[in-house]
Amino acid sequence: MEEDMDVSTTIPLSTMKGTVLVHPKYLEIVDQAQESDFAIPVIYRAGINKEPIEDWLENHKPSTICSFLILFRNQGFGWIHIINQRIPKNIVGDIEGLEDAWDDLLASKREVCKERIFELAKNFRVLPGKWMFWVSPGGKGDHFWSLIAKGVASGKTLATHAKMSALEENTSHVVCIYNDNFLDEEEVYESERTIRSLGIKCSLHYKPDVFTYLGVYGMNPWGIRPTIYTSHFDILKNQSIIRKRDEHLDA
């Protein structure tokens, strides 16, 4: 938690209405995430792209799409996206209002905790969340992404959107599969089930998108764990084991 942070390893981070102490590694995580979001996207929209999804995947393998971190700045790619035709139940709401309320919370010196952030998410209608997993680049990454992309494009999952990070040196790809409402536990569990039905058996981690918008990543200064569920697949029982995660990183 913030009061337990070693000040000798922190630096001040200015917000709109105050300053918080953060670990330098946290700033690296935030900077890389933000730069990836602004880098050139690669997008397939089901029902709009004329090319069949199988052909598109063959021509856009993640192992061949290099990140901006490998190439010169502004010449590489950020995320590879698959979007299906279903309209999300919850269109992302007032991001600007969310960020202003977040700044007010930080300036108020009140405790920053998961419950307060979730209340902001409800108030400003920022409710999507995502199951995530990491996979090594190359043939395995291409295969796993193909399973996810075809499943999302065809409507076999609850997701209207999935994305995978572009190729980086010595780094695994991250894959995110979105659902509409992270506060709806039944929906979150059903989203996991449909992902498993595609043949994905690796460990999954679930993160509310509001954490991403507010910069709640690993090593954040508030000590909040940025994922709220984990899923591990038991091969012998042929079923998932989903657990809620402790709120704090030091718990």
C-alpha cells in the first residue's frame, strides 16, 4: 500500500490537482501502455472487411507485425484488433468525467481503493473489462490469436472486441478479450467459458477497463491489484478454476 512504499525508490508524479509518489518502473509501464494505444493499429472488422477472416489472419500473423518499440518511433504498430458486428450493451461512457473525478479523489487525500474506483466506473458508465493472457511469439502466438480472432469474429464468444500486442523483442504477446460489464460476475464467468470453448487452456487474468483508463497498472502507488479474477484450467478435471483476487498487491 502507499504508506508502506519505500520513498527512496520513488519519484513524484504530478497530477492535475496534486502529486503522488510512484516507483520508476510504474512510469515505464504507463508510458509503454499509452504509446501502444497511440501507435498504428491493425484492425479487422467482421462484416466490413471483404477479406475472409482466414485469409486476413494468414496475411496478418502477429509474428510478422512489429511493434513501434522494435522499429523506429511512429513506424511500427501498437495493437492488432478483431471487432465483430454485435453492438456492445454498454457503450463506454464519460471518460473525461471519470478522469476529472479521479483527479478530485487524488486531491482529496481520501483512501484510493478498489471500491471507490468501481463506484466511479458505475457513475460514469465505464464498465467493460477483459480477460487477458500472455503467449510467446512465433507459431504458438499466431495459433492462439487465430483461435481468438475467429471466435470473436464469428460471435462464438461474448466479446465484441479482442486485441493482441504487436511483436516486441524478448517479450510475450498480451491478448485481451473484452466483455461489456466487469461488475456482472455471471457475465464475466460466461465470457471465460466461451474463451475456453475455443481451445484456450492457459491461465487467464481479468482486469476492469476502468483501471486502464486511470493508470492502475502493476506497481501502482495505491497498492491496488489491477486484476480481480484469475482462471486456471484443470486438465484432469477438464474445467476452469476461477478465483477472486485479493485487492492489494501486498495482501
